[in-house]
Amino acid sequence: MTDQWWVDVRQRVEAAGAGPASSRVFGALGHKWVLEDPLTQAEVAELEAQIGVRLPEEYRAFLLDVGAGGAGPAYGLFPVRRVQGRWRWEGDGADLADLSRLAEPFPDQGPDPELVNDVLTQRPEEENFDDIEDFDDAIEAWDERWEAVMFAPERTAGAIVISHLGCAQREWLIISGSHRGTIWSDCRVDDVDLAPLLDDGMPVRFARWYTDWLEKAEHTALSAP
């Protein structure tokens, strides 16, 4: 994929943001239609040297030609910034990604479904406890076990969080491994594993993810209020 995906995209975002119905686009009150400045080649090289892996080409070109983050799907594309000499992505849940493991392949498989079902069936129910404090202790212990299964750090090795949809639902961009460059949905808050976004059965890649959002956002923002 070449950077032709990003020709005029910044201008299109600005035009949509100035549209008569721009406030009706979901998430616009969060990102406010603002795109951060693009990164320089030197900055991208510094970022990649820090994380130890080259970024997927479509995303890499976006950072160079459009912006480091901002206006985008849902509440916006998480910006990548240099803070105290180190690069990091910022946003609700961005810290779920382990930046020291981005060169590791993103795993093809999540937790064992039987293990997940087993833990879910053992979730404490308040009506089974006479003392609320006993229930609180039991649910706290269960939460720790559940997080160890569903939120194990190795599950999201080789990936970064790039967007927040609200209600603890997020989307990830895969940086390394066989799924490199694709977008995955994270609805673990609803007790399901990460899953790839698909379009006609095909994995959605970064450029398609962003431009699909932009086309729909333009349709809403530029329509009569």
C-alpha cells in the first residue's frame, strides 16, 4: 500500500470538521476534528528504534503525511507523542499495550475457551452470600483470576491500542506477526476475546479502517443540519 491513501485526507478532515452537521458525528466532541501535526522522518525513525520494529506501512505513512493522531474513528486516533524523551501512545487504555513487546508477534490464539467458560461459571453471585463483605472479597479474588486469563500481557504483545469506543471497548493495531497492519476489536469487558475487524470476510487494515470512517463522517458532517 502506498501513501496515495492519504492524499488530501487532512484537508478532507478539516472540511468535515467545518461542516454544518459536524457535531453529529459520533465521537466528534472528543477529538474535536483536530489532527496533530505529522511526524518527521527522523521522529518516526526514533520511534521505531525505541520500539524495535518498523511500523506497518499504511500507519507509518499516515503519521508522516496526515498527523500523529487526533480526529478519527470513534473518539479519535490515539496520538503518539514524545514525553520526557520517550515515545508513547496516549488515550483511554493506551497503557494496556506493552511497548517493550511490540517486536514480538501478536498471538494467533487467545485464551483457551474452556478455561474462559470455566472461570465464568465460577463467578460469585451476590445472592449466594449472607455478608456483603464476604461477597466483595470473593468477587475481588475472582476478578484477579479473570484478568489473569483475559488480560494476560502476552495476549496483546505486538499490538497497540489506537482508539476508544466508550464503555471500555477499544481497537488495536497489530504491529508484528502474521496479522501485522490489521485492526482488532477489544470487547473483553463483555467477556469475549479480541477479534479482527472483517469486511466481506477479509481483515480490515489501517488505511481501510480510517478512510471508511472518514467517508461516513463526511456524509454526516456535510449534510444539512
